[in-house]
Amino acid sequence: MTERRLRLATASARGTRALGARLGRLLAPGDVVALVGDLGAGKTQLVRGACAGAGVPEAEVSSPSFAIVATYRGRIPVHHADLYRIADEDELYGTGFGDLVGGDGALLVEWADRIPSALPDERLTIELSHDARRPDVRHVEFVGKGERAGALVEKIGRRGRGRGRGRPRSPRSEARTKAKLGPRTRSERERRSRRRHDHDPVGVRSGSRKR
């Protein structure tokens, strides 16, 4: 099975959402996207962007943590699942999740690593992680397994070339911003950043390879 990888970074919650919109414009029926990352890493922001890119009205999109699965109507159906509260595969089966895999729409799955066996091998996995030094920055790795998912990764990378918006800010720029805003502890900045990424331009290309 072919595998293609791409690493990007976003400098803000808005940048994460814009990256998601780039993905959403490429989604097609049958696509499965698995999102992995800690709390506040930006999974929901990326999903919101993907829905917007797929033509779903913003007011309709929410994190379905309690409903487990939500379906939105855009240019294609977009199914959004959140497995955070799912204990095992039997419980997931009762939600009708299995009927959505390979169905009439694209499937976006948050906390996909909780029950990886529920997803097909051929899928696009997106792992988001915090930057150790810059609280607002998120590192985003795309792993496309299979021909279709690999093509998505290639197209996302191609669209990102040459774009400067959303780059992580330089230390000098960050220092100027801190001077304007006044003193703030690192933990306070991290908490604010996680809230923005959790509850609610674009990436810097840092590596891509095909296996």
C-alpha cells in the first residue's frame, strides 16, 4: 500500500481552520479522515475549516461530543464523528458509525486513535501537536495510505507551496507583541491558545515524503 506524508505548521487557530478549509475543498464521497491529537491541539478547528471548505454553513457545525455523530449538508454530505466518549467498538457499533464508512459522504473522525480498528486501512490520518516553545503554533502531519488518500496529501501540499500566510511568527515579532500586550506567563498563553484551538494563515511546509 502506498503511503504519502506531509508536515505543515499553523501559527493560530485561524490558520488551523484555513488549513482545514483547504482539505474540505478537496473532499469527495467515500473519503475517511482520522484526526489525532491531545486536547486543544486543534482537531475541532480543522474540522470546522474542512466543513466550510466543503460548503457547509458555519452555523451548522459543532463538536458532536455528546451526539457522537453529526451529518452536515454541503456540496457533499460531511459526517463528523467524535470518539472521545466511546469506550469500545461495540458501543461505537450502536451509533451506526459503520454505515458511514465508505458511504455517500466524507467522514471526519476526531479522536480516531481511540478505536483505530473501526476505520479502513486506506485513509487520511492527520496528527496535530503543540509546539514546545510557541503556544499558538500547531504542527500538523498528514499521512495518506492508499491511492486516494495519498492524492489528497499531494494536493494539499501543492496548494500550500509559495504561501506565506500563517507562518509561525519570528521570536522578534513575538517579543514586539508581548511588549504591546504586557506581561503574561507561559502557562497563561498556553491555556488561551488551547481554548482557541479546542472550542472554536496557513501552514509552513516542513517536509513531505512518499513511501
